[in-house]
Amino acid sequence: MAIFDTQVVSEHEDGAISSAVELLRAGNLVAVPTETVYGLAADATETCAVQQIYAVKGRPSNNPLICHVSDAEMARGYVEIPPIAEKLMERFWPGPLTLVLPRLETANVAAPVSAGLSTLAVRCPARQSTRQLIRALGHPIAAPSANPSGRLSPTSAADVLAGLGGKIAMVIDGGETEEGIESTIIGVTAGKLYLLRPGTVTVDEIADAAGETVYDRDESEITAPGQLASHYAPNAPVRLNATDAADDEVLVGFGDVAGDFTLSLSGDLREAARKLFRTLRTADAAGARAIAVAPVPMSGIGIAINDRLKRAAAPRNS
């Protein structure tokens, strides 16, 4: 694996986007900011570049990637878009919603992006600089979170460097991400909607926009990113639904449960989502034997927060 002197360049710096595009066209990896978390981008049409994503992250080859597009028109060149998906694109794009749709036979996408599936996950990110990069490249970027597989997702350029510094060519620094957790993923099959990963776009919002029920997915197989049982994990083990901490634990609070650190003193779920990975990183750095996390309501965005916490607390992959 190549060793890089990883450049960190502000998204506002003149030439930052054009330099990143040149690196991508040369087959290199570039970390880019989105409104959710930082993504590890490769040219989605180049097999060798996409394979580097799996190698650099240590990502299982059966875990598909999300193709980020500049707009719905670009997506039309790669996936079938039924009317129900059109409604969701009109309502939530650009934004933190990924749609898993049938891949067109004519789609010029590297095979490893889909990990052997006949579908393709597509998203139009809200971050303007990243859409500008995709437009300049002329086709999608494949971009999972820019961190070692299974670990805490990065919400800043510093997080990316801590995990992947020296392994990638460039990080475009866009500051702290706004949403803080990964996009909601919805599968569209035979006119039905399936929740494949919860996020800050809630099931109720999706059902309302589509005028259709959203069904739970079958968890027996991986059909989209972010479905591994152990994922989003700090170094220390995580204990959930804690109202206090043992002597050798650090407590992450929420609402009325005070902690050494807190996701939200006011019990604001959107704030808690935005601060989730940052707070877990801070708690991990405290050096305690374990991280205890206060209960978070299982409603609205809380469903996505609990999904990430459940995976962070799961037995670790070897």
C-alpha cells in the first residue's frame, strides 16, 4: 500500500476542487466533507481506485458502497428511478437520503461498488463543494465514511487524518459536519420502500413524502452500507442505557442523565445526532475501561442514534 504525505486543503481554497479532481482522475483517494460524515472518495468508474477504498479501510468486500451524484439527472445514467423514488429525490435531494435502486445494465460503474448486487446505492450530498467536485469529475464518486472499517465515523478533517493519515492523497477540510451521522438508506423494490439504515431523515418523513408505508428490512443479509453488526465502534467497549457509571467507566449523558460528557443537555435528538461520534471520540480519549451511554428515546432521529449505539456496543469483529 502506498504511503502519502496527506494534504489537507480547505474547501474554500482556490484550486482545491480542481486539485482533488486531478487526484481522483489519477486513481487516488480523496476524503471529502458531506453534511453527514466525511467520505472516502474514489472515481466510481475506476475498478482499481474503488478497490483501494476496500484496502485502505480494511472494509469487507461484501459491503457495498454509496455512489454520490451531483443531481438526480446524473443518477438517471446509472439506476432505474421509479415514480416513488422520484418523489423522494424531489423532497430530500440534495440531502442525507440514499436510495438503493436497480442498476442499469449500461451503467459505467466499477463492479466492486455494488459488491456483487444488482442494485446501486445513490445519494446527492447537500455539501456544495462535494457536488461541485462530482460535476467537475463528470461522473459519480464512490464514498463510504473516511475511517478504518468498523470504527467511529469522521465528522472533521482531523478525524480523517487520525484514522487514514498517510494512506490517502488529500483531505478537503470543510469543518465539522452538520448532521453528524450517516444518511438514511431506503431500498426501493417492486414499488415498496424498505428501511435499510436509519438516519436523520426519519421513516415518518419518508412515508409522508412518498405517500407509502416504509417496511423494515430483512437483516439476514447485507444489502446496503452500514449493516454490519459491529460498526461505529470506539476503542473502549460501550455499555448502553446507563444512568450512572462504574468507577472505571466514563458516562456519556443525555437529557436528565448527567454525564462526564453529554450528547444534549436539553434532550435534543438532532443535537445528539450531530455530536454522537464527536462525543464518543472524546469519551474514548479519556482512557476509561469502558464508555457508559445514557438512554436515548427510540423515536424520530433517536432510532438512528440507537442504531449506531447498538452497533458500537456489539461484539467486535476479529
